[in-house]
Amino acid sequence: MKIDNSGKSLVNGQSVGTSRRVSVGNQSSASSSAATGSSSVSANDIQIFSAKLKMLETSMTSQPAFDAARVEEIRDAIANGKFKVRPDAIADKLVENVKQLLSKQNGEHNE
């Protein structure tokens, strides 16, 4: 999702209105400016998302971004002319990645 300069949300280049939910005591009112598929977000939803985001951030900062030793090993192999390209392994990984992406997309549409 992108946000253009007007503050409206963009989905696939199409302007979509946003929805806001204001809670007062036990009552809540939702105002929507979009005719298509807007949803309300409660303060509780935001707190849960924030907590999950903090856990993910902590998890990611505790892991290195890449394996420096492996990068150095590959760099040396390329420099020495010993790096072997295995097209079959590359093809297998590509097929595996596509299958994972397709299963994720199908799972999102089924929810």
C-alpha cells in the first residue's frame, strides 16, 4: 500500500479512502470515506500490532544480516576461478521459491 501526497491510501495505483475508529467509553463510532472495503481498527488492535512489531524487531536485530564468512568464501572462490555455477540447483531453488509465494498468496485469499 502506498500513500500519495493527498493522504489517501493507494492500492495498486487506485485511491482508496481510509477508515478511523474513535472509542468513547464502551461506545465506538466508525467513519468511512471509502465505498470499497474499508475496515475499522481499534486501539486494542494497534496495541497488539505494536507488541508484535517490537518482538519482530528484537528478533531481527539479534541475528546478523548475512553470513560474512560465507560471503568471504564465495568471494575467494570467484576470485580464484573456482566458483561453480550449478544451473540445476538454481532452477530447483527458483521453483521452490515460486511454490512458496503461490502458497502464501492462496492462503491470504482463503482467509
